[in-house]
Amino acid sequence: MRYEVLDHTADLMIRGYGDTLEECYAAVAYGMFDQTVDLRDVRPIVERRVEVDGLDEEDALYSLMSELLFIENYDNLILCSFKVAIDGLHIACDCAGEVLDRERMHVRGEIKAVTFHMMEIDPDTPRATVLFDV
């Protein structure tokens, strides 16, 4: 997954790249989890399907990232594999990972929330940028 962490004073900004917006969204999701746990230590054992709808593109992306963050916080599941499909304002994401194992995995930090602030979706480049509250 191609992503980069962009400079931001207090929070975490991730920009995902790909050949399609689906790949960009998957890269942002990967980057979000990779900033909380080193994903090189995570295996794609447990599979999940996440489906969200939005009022517009930004709301749909926000809903996807929020749902993935909820899975991490509620189920303690660290996701490392993402396949995203976009159909209008509906997003489906097939993802996989495993339950957090603090003895085997390197924990990097915590993301508290997804924000709309400075969110950018560029279908022409393509790329997607999301700011997270840490």
C-alpha cells in the first residue's frame, strides 16, 4: 500500500495513493492501522466485510475510516489487508487482520478519531487524504 504521513502540528494526516480511488482508500486504511501497530507483525487471519454509505464522497470515506477504527477499538482487531469497492456513495471493504497481541506486535500509538478537517479526495491524481485525531 502506498501512503505517506504528512506534516501536521498536532494530529496525524495520511495521504493514500493508487491507480484508483479504491486503492487510495485502501492505502489510507492501511496507513491508519500501520501508525497504530507495525503491520509487518500482523497476519491476515480474521476476515471482515465493512459496508458504509455516505451523503457525499467525503462522508462515505469518513464513515469507512470510522467503522474500521471502531473495529480496532471495540474488537481489538488490527487489520492489515484491505480491498475496497466504491459504488456511488456506497463503499464495501473486505479486510483481514488479527487480534492485537502486545507481546508479539509493536504498538506505535493510538488514533482517537477520524475528522473531516482537511479531508481531500482527488479522483484525477488519484489520491485521498484524511486527518486523524491522536
